[in-house]
Amino acid sequence: MPEIKLYSQNLASNLDILAKKAFGKERLIAVLKDNAYGHGLSIFAPKVASLGIIHAITRDAKEALGIEKFFCNVIVLSECKEAFFKHSKIIFAANEIEALKSAPNGTRIALKIDTGMHRNGIKANELELACSIISEKKLLLHSIFTHFRSADEISGDFFWQRKNFDEVKTRYADISKRYSLPKVYFHSCNSAALLRCGKFDEDFARIGIAMYGYCDLPEVFGKFRLKPVLELFAKRVSTTKLKKGQCVGYGGTFVSNQNMISSLYDAGYADGILRYDGKGELKTTNKSLILGRISMDSMSVNSSEEEISVFNDATIWAKYFNTISYDILVKLNARIPREFV
């Protein structure tokens, strides 16, 4: 079985960079959804907590319940409204008015505002209605937040959405007085927004992909010395000597142009590695050529090493498959052993 090594020093360095932008680690919310972007939720959560992070985000309540002991607050982003429940540390994102109506009295809520992404969240003109329901049902409003649709792109969308959210903040200040609601926290920045903003001026920033060591911002926004935290390794199963003209694997897509070594390694698409079809050149970390199609449980590589690093930078594979680093990372099977080193 392949193995994943996670580098503590790289993670600590990334958090320091992000904390400097946000003016303190206490203002960072670690996005740990979907098995911590493939890094392993059960091992990653206590590690970021040990490095000074006190707030986290998960996809669902199951993830939140598994890690809440490490944090002051855990926000559940995509929970179904039927699954809301009272908990001293868990905060549920309310993505529509109906969610507020169905939440049990006393539930901790983070109110999502749609400022232009049009994926979910209440409309700005529904804010007063939302506040009236929150007041009537005695829901515990923790924060109000939004999400940028183009923070990592050169366009005016980022500034337009930020202006819309600023207007929401002003409106809440007025509405909250009428409904006797408390002062709440505001957060809108994801990784890209935090890194590109001139001066951070909100209560929290939600750090996802940057914490794991990746930044997709155009260089015009600056260079950030983020370091990938994850490296994927595979072990040698067997080795064979290929003669010139012999093929490797399903379909014989790779044909050797010389006598060469081919070893089989124990990592394949069942482990969540995207299926290389043998066309074009795809190489491992040390530039060894992958030979032919990746199989379900294995891959052939021009190497005789006992262990190889399949990749230590997901962007290289992302570029090959015309996708993004997130896509490479989150697919890594949860059964693969992970350890911090």
C-alpha cells in the first residue's frame, strides 16, 4: 500500500505566512473539510491545533464531532437543515431562510450571505427577515460570512463582492439594534482573498488550500513562499527488464525504444491517483518516467528504487490533467496511511 508523509515544518511555515497576513493565528479558521483536503482529518486536526489554530471548518457534522475537542469552534459548512442540533462548539452554516426556520431553538448559527456567487446563501434583501427569525427562535448567531467567486483571478468581481458584503455589515449594524441581536463576527476571505488583500480588516479568514501549501494567484499579486505539506510514496512490488520494442501494461500504450528497467509500484487509481492513460509523459518526483497506463492497484515506472515519491507537489499533476491541485489532493484514499514527519 502507498504511504503519505506530511511535513510539520512546511505546515508551520505556511501558517506563519497566513497568520502574518491576518494579524494573528487566532483569526485563522482552518478549513479541514473532505478529510482535510485529502491530508487526513484525524491526524491533521490535532496538528494544526498544536500549532495555535483554534477555529476550524468541516463539511458535515460527522467530521465536526470527530475533531471538536481540539478547537474552540467548528463551523459546519454544508449540513442539511434537518441535521441541525445544539452543541457548545459546533456552528451550523445557515444557507437559506428555510434552514433558520427549521433549526432548533438555541442552535449556533453562521449566516451565509450570497454576495454574487449565486451558489447558496440568503440574499442581502433577506437580512432583516433572517434577523427576525433568529431573534424569535433565540438562535445563537455567531458570524455572518460570504464567499468570493473570483478571488484568485484578475477581475473586478472580487471588489464588487467585497463592496456588497460591506453593505451587509452596515445593514446588520442597524437591524441588529431593532432585534436586540449581539455583535457578531464577519468573515469573507478564503486563502486567495487573504493573500491578495492589501490590509486584512475582518474578524476571521478561512484558510484552505494555502495552509496545505498551494497558491493559484497570478504573480501580479505577489509571490508567497508556501510549501506543499503532503508527499505520496509507493513501494516496489517487482522489477523486470524490458527489451527494445516491448510494451508495458494495458493496451501496450508504452513501447520501449531501448532496453530498460521497469518496476511495478503499489499505487493506482483505487488509491485515488488520477488515471494516467499512458499518453504523453508523466513523471514521478525524481523525474522517473511512468510507463503506460496506471492500473487499479499499481503503476509501472522506469526505476528500480525500493520506494519512490509519486509526487510532492500536486500542481505538477494538476497541470498534466488540466485540473487544480485540490482535485489531485482530495481524491487520495482515506485508507492510505498518513504520518507527520
